[in-house]
Amino acid sequence: MFVLFEESGSFKTGSVLSDNDASLQVETSTGKRVKIKKAQVLLRFDAPAAGELLERAEPEAEALDTDFLWEVCGDDEFAFDDFAAEYHGHTPDPVEATAVLLRLHSAPIHFHRKGRGRFRKAPPDILQAALAGLEKKRQQAELIERMRAELVEGRLPSELDGMVEQVLYRPDRNRPEVKALEAACVDAGLSAPRLLLKCGALHSSYDYHYNRFLFEHFPEGAGFAQFDPPAEPDDLPLAAVAAFSIDDATTTEIDDAFSVTPRAGGGWRIGIHIAAPGLGFARGSTLEAIARQRLSTVYMPGNKITMLPDEIVERFTLGAGRECPAVSLYLDLSSALAITGSETRVERIPVAANLRHHDIEPLFNDAVLHGQDDGPDYPYRQELKLLWELATVLEAGRGKVSANQDQVDYSFYVDWTRETADGPGHVTITDRKRGSPLDKLVAELMIHANATWGKQLDEAGVPGLYRVQNGGKVRMSTKAEPHDALGVDCYAWSSSPLRRYVDLINQWQIVATVRGETPPFAPRSTDLMAAMRDFELTYAAYAEFQRGMERYWCLRWLRQRSEREITARVLRDNVVRIDHTPLVVKIASMPLQMPGARVRLAIEGSDLIDLDLNARHLETLSEPDPQQSGEAVFESS
């Protein structure tokens, strides 16, 4: 005696060894002995052999028409063997009965299971809905397969037009386009960005990184919405000064300028002038909404996304040859450079010149200032010297060094007109040691202005946004608290209103205080707190993106040079900084080195998608230089 039984959702056959009241001992066709309950038995039979029943029944089941079976069966629940007898018109043999069972079991859309060997036909409406869903899945599977094949062949399917960023940066794995891309990546052995580069969906690796940032932070694009034109503050008094700015050659948002005016009876009046876009539009305007949304200018090598529209920047930047709205802090100096008084004014200033670092630094340096070299004459030489002397006094008064003498700043210049093997853009990287006389001059005067205005707001009971440092942690606050690293009682960012929203807020508050008006942001303003929180998060994200893009262009710079060997300085353990770049990488093959040691490396590859450099240690060139060890320690912090 043989039996057909169901176990764990599948059908099996076996020979009966013993038949008890509630269970059977069965030996399956594989020789395994099992104990089953009688309720599991679907069919008892003497022929064919247990191992042949399913083999013979499966072909017959495939020949049965599921739709016809559904049509001829009744609406009530039924057992498979009863239906098999009705279908065949006679008592079915074991093979015929099993074939019907297999076909019914394999068509759950047509026949709903109601127990072991028992079924009920699906209602017509439910069947049609299920069949429609099945057809939809079939068509989707065909679509996925077609898109997968096109992607593997290096062609972008039309379905992915306009949604490349979506499938790359925020894929919805329920979408057929994403399923096709993931399958194609497996078949091609490529990551998604590399496959889309191959298909031409991305023009270069630069687009992958830049478009990702736009997708996350500028989903509507980097363009500006419509805005109302700014007011023209023509009623401002004109200052009797000749202001000049000091900036990098690429700076277009010129926020600050200076003036030096001799005073009758000796001494000078020093002007620190800050561009005043806050006089052109107010809180609640369309331009304020734009600045509130962006919160800061985004910087990256070869490009930037400004906080304010270009025409607004052009209107309020402190460009040479113009009379510009400004918030000015005047310092009255004695002939001994002691500050005897100060005053804040809202006015227009004539900007006489925009000085650039690359023009002035070769002439205005430590050798000239300390009398070691007279150097040639140049415009604003005496004014710059006086401001530097004042900066030295201010620095001493704070008891802090304004710019770390050991840190190196790197500037990136990208020529987008030049094509390289990695896409458009030929990068040049220049370095300059921080702490030049110009650095000290600008830094000290900005620190003094921001500290003075922060204190002025605090004394007037007007809230502002402050940069605070205590316990080694830097944070934003609406309260005037000390900044330990700078050595000041408070520090309110106010000197870059064209580039930072918090500076724009503080400018509105300062102007209201000077004019005796109600400030736009009241004490305990929830909007002020929200702006502060959003700014901190956004500013950190923008800075992280800038660091990532600097790393990207460092790798491009190395690839441009086609050098197989490079030199680097050890920062710590197996971490090095590549010479002439800010690029920091780990060298797994490098033996333990002291910070400051110089090493030679072999470049074995670089990845512009993952932003990795694969390099191998060749030799140690020199041990740490005691005079430069501080540089390595600082750069690793």
C-alpha cells in the first residue's frame, strides 16, 4: 500500500510500513522513514509504485486547462478526488486524481485552498482582479528585462530620462527602473554611478557629486525664484572716506572694506565698512525668503552657489568706483594707536579700490614691515601699514594669535574651457601659509567689529546670533557669551551679510539699534531660534560638501599630472597629506612613522566616484623636522 500525503506545503509519496489509529509509519521514495498523521494522507493507492506517481501525474497536470477547470467546477467547496471523478466521468485512477490535485494546487488565483485536498473556485470579480495584477506583473517583468538589457549594452532606457538623480541618490526599490538598474549593475559588474556614466546619463564624475548635492539641498535647482527688486537707500549720508577692500582674486561678494582718515590734532579715524544688503530689503520680503532658505553661499572649487541672486550681490557688493550702502564702525585712534572712541553709522561709502591678495602680498610682507626691505612703493602702502600696526595692538589685547602660523591654505582654480580625460575642467592648486600680514590685518579688524557689534546688541537688550566657544566646543547662541579661542567676551557674525544669513540677521538688528527702531527679531523670537538651528545644520552640510569637492579636485589634479610617484608628509600613524594639496589619505602599507616625516609613495590607482587614492609606501625620505613638527600636529587635529 502506498500513500500520497502533504508535508510542509509539498506533496510526497511513500510505502506504508504500519497503519495505526491516528498515524502511519511511511518510508518515502528516498528511503527516509517518517511518521505522519492520517489527516495528512490525500490518497491511498496500490499502483503505480510510490516513486512513479508524481512523475507520471505532473505531465498530465500540465496538459489540464486551468481556465476550463474553473469554468466546469461548482461554486461550492469541493474535494479534489470528487472533482477528478466528475471531470473524467469515471472513478479516476491514482495518476488522474493526482494530476487534478497538482493543477488545482498550482493555480491559487483560480482555486482558493480550504484545507488539505479541498478547494473552492475564486469568485469572478476576484479572479479578474488577480489576473489583471498577474498581467501587470508580467508586463513589468518584461519592462525590467528590456531596461536591464539596454543598460548592460551601455544605452540609457527612455524610461530613465528625467529620473537619473532619483534612481541614483534616493532609489525607490519598488520602482521597475530601480530594479532594472540594480540588475544591470550586477550583470555589468559596475556600481550604479559607473554604469550611468557608461550610458552617458552622467557627463562626468563631477556631475555625480555636484548633482547629488543639488538633489539633497537644492531640489528645485540652483536658480532663484522671482523676487521683488530691492529698495534704493539713496537718503543715506555720504561718508567722507576713500574705502578699499582686500580680497582674493576670485571674490565677487565683497562684504568688507576699510578706510584711514587722519584726524586734526593727530591720530586717525579707522573705518571698518560692511556691505549693507539689509538696507535694500527687510524681513518678510521675497529676497529675505530666498536668503532664509539658502542660509549661506555654497563654495566649491571652480564654482559657487550664492545665497543671494547675482544682481543683488552686484548691487550691494563693495565694488571700486561706486558709492555703496554700508554699516560702518569707526575707531578713533590716538597717535599711539590707542582706541579713544568708536561709533557705528549707517551710510554710503565711496569705494576707491578693490585690492587683491596676489597683487599686494608680494609687496606687503614681514620683511617690509620689519624694516628688512624697503620694497617698491604702491597704492595704500601707508594705510595698510597703519592697519597692520593696529591689528598687532588688537591681537595683543586679546591675548590670542589671530591666524595660526603653521596652517597652509589651498586655493583651487578650475579652467572649465579645458577638457581632460576625466571630463571638463583643468585644476590648478596653489598654497599659501596662513598668517601673512594681510591675514592678520583683516582677521583682527573683523574680530574687533564682530565683538563690538555683539556687545552693542547685548547692551541694548536686542537679540542677535553669536558664535560661542567654551570647553573647546564651538556653537551658535542667541546670547552674548565668550568665545574662548578668540579671547573676546562675545562674537556676533556680522561682517558677511552677502554670504551668510546669520550676518544678515545681525545687520538688521544692528541697524535697528543704531536708528532707535524696533528690531525685526524680538527677544526669545522662535523664528530667530529656528534660523540659528537651521543655519548650523546647513552650514555644516555645505562645509562637508566643500571638503568633498576639494578632495575630488585633488584627485583630478593628481591624474592630470600622470605621475606614478608622489611625496607626502606624515600626519599620524599611517595617515599622510599629499604635498602641495590638502588631500589626506591612509597608506596601509606604510610602516609606523613619526608625525612630520616625509615619505615617497607609488600611486596605484584613484577613484573619482568613491574619492579614494590607492597608494603604496616606497621609502621614507626624512625624519620629522623639529621646526615643522607643529605643522603636522596641527594639520592632523
